[in-house]
Amino acid sequence: MSVRLRTSAQNKPAKQRGRRVLSVVAALAVLGGGLAVSGSPAYSAPDRAGHPDAVNEGARNLVHEDGFPAVLAAVEGRHGRVRDHTAGTGDLETGAAVPVNGQVRAGSNTKSFTSAVVLQLAGEGKVDLDEPIETYLPGLVRGEGIDGTRITVRNLLQHTSGLPDYTQSLDPNPFEIRDTYYNPREMLDLALSEKAVFEPGAKWQYSNTNYLLAGLLVEKVTGRPFGEEITNRIIRPLGLKDTYWPKAGERGVRGAHPKGYASATPGGPLEDITRLDPSQAWAAGQLVTTPRDLNRFFSALLGGEVLDAAELKEMTTTVPAAEGSATPNTEYGLGLFRTPLSCGVELWGHGGAIHGYETFGGVTDDGRAATVAVTALSASVAAEPEGILEAHQHVQELVETAICE
């Protein structure tokens, strides 16, 4: 297996532009779970003449104004009523309709599942959150300024480890790596070839490497493949019939789904990238799911169906997660963002971005839930960093509209 890296042989201006946008995409990985929208959810809100459904209107805006090919949403009210929404087209070539509650790649929503598995193991006495990762993976976490004896399991789950993000070393052109199988240990080597970003526990910074190690931890402790553990511990018990862990080498999406799109350069022509080897995300983002299943998972998680009270308390104990951004009140627990909304409630959930699909959503303490998925990354529908952030924010604003309107 050869790992495709960014190379100096690429056209230099394009490479520099790609790196600039990569930094924005890295920021989106952070914001993807915790962008609080100040003020009222004006984007997609009904005017005083009265649009009958603000969510439908907002979904259409994401298609017609932001350029996302398709939008899927599932919204659950306090009393359990679920509404599905779609907009756009599920196939740009054929014009096929967007399947209601279609399957999408979950991206970093997977981290909440991964954290839940680790926390179950903690509840069983097999993992200590404040034990160094060295205890479980001896000799593995080493590098310039990187010492596995000083990075705890909690640091990994809460993104306070200071570990560099391995995804920054991958080729920024998704079509160059779409069929590449990545072994988790080789991806870890990419991260450990870079120096530490900061001392463990000193601050918060999102890094996919943390959850790569969490997956390896699960395999070491259980002696079983990570996908099997996440299936047997989370997916099957909760009855998430449209959620699955792709098998090694599996590149398609099994059930009814809208096609996912990407561009070779930011804001360039959209091309079908539905078929993709998701191993590049593994325990940090490999799951396939639906908006309804994500609502069900987060509702069950916060409702105490997945973890015992002690472990759920650990998961929802947060640290500030918005340094340097416009989201001063956003916080991160162990695989969960806490995002205050304009209507006075808090959204507990995550977000996810993987080539072809971007999602955001969560649940509130009073039983509301919403998930919105779009079929391209913000970096594919916009060319400049400002436009990318704006498109991404509009996805999150639609979730706020769904919760608050």
C-alpha cells in the first residue's frame, strides 16, 4: 500500500491555494460540530407572510444559493414526531430525486460512536480514561515532542493531546486517493512524522489522529476488529438498521442514497465521488448512516441508553472548543460538541465531513433532534475560504432553524 502525499511536483500556485483551503477545511472539522449562530436563525427563516415550512425553504436555499447538489434532513419534535425533508437532485447526471432519509457517509459523527465504545470499555473496567495511552499501546506513540506516557485516553477523546492531524499529509485532490486503502498504523506514522502541536492538556485542538488511536485502543483491549465492536455495541443494540461499518475495500454505499460530489480544486466542477474507500477516515469518520439514524443515536446516547450514568457524565464534561473562532461558547466533551442555540437551548451532537458528504446535527435536553446532510463539502461548492465558511455555516443554521422554529 502506498500512501499518496502532497508533492512539490504539483503546480505551485494551485498547491499553495489548496493548502490555504486545507487550513479552512481543518477549521471546518472543528466547526462541523460546534458553530453557534449568533442572533436569530435568519437564514431559511420564514418571512412574516408565512412560508409554511422554514426547513424546506432553508434546504432549497442550500441548493440554489450555496450550490449543494442535494440536501437531506430529519427533524424530530419534543413529542417524537419525525419529519423528513429533501431538496435538490440525488444524481446530477440523471436528475433522480433525492431519496428520503437516504444513506450518507457520516464523517466525523463517527467519533461520537467511537468515544461511546471506549467509554463502555471504561465502564467495564477495561480502560482508565486518565491512564496514558502508552499503557494500552506500548511504544507506539512516539515522535518529536510526542510521548505516549504523557497523553491520556481522555486527552485523545477530548482533542487535548496536542497530536498533529494525519489528514494534513494526504493529497488534497480527493480523486487521487479515492481508491487507496489506508492501514491505520500507516496513517498514524504520517501523524507521528510531524512534531507535537502543543503539550498534552495545554489546550484544545481537533485532530483526527486522536480517534485513530482510540480505534487502535479498542482493538488492543478487546482483541477484535474495531468495526465489529462498533457494530455489536452500538449499531445493533440501538436498531440502527440503515447504519453500517463498511468492510475493508468496500467503496460503494449499500442502500438508497444520493450521490456524493467533490471537486479536484476548491469551487471547481463537481464530479461524482460516491465510490470511495473510506479507510482514510477509519475510526475517525468511516461510518455510513442516515439523518434519522443519527437522530436516534444521539437521542439514545444523551438519554442514557448507550452509557451508564458515570460514563455519560464523563462524556458530557466539556472544555472550551472555540479558541480563535467566532464561537466563544462552544465546548467539547468526549466525542460530543455542546453548542448553545439562539432559542435558549443547547445542542449536543457532532458534525462530519468526508469527500462527497457533509453533515451536522444533534439533540436537545428537551427531546428535539435534527440532522442535515448535504452531498458535497463546503470546500467543493465554494472557492475561497470566506465562501467555504459561509456555506458551512448555512448548513448549521438550517439545523438551528429546525430546532428553534
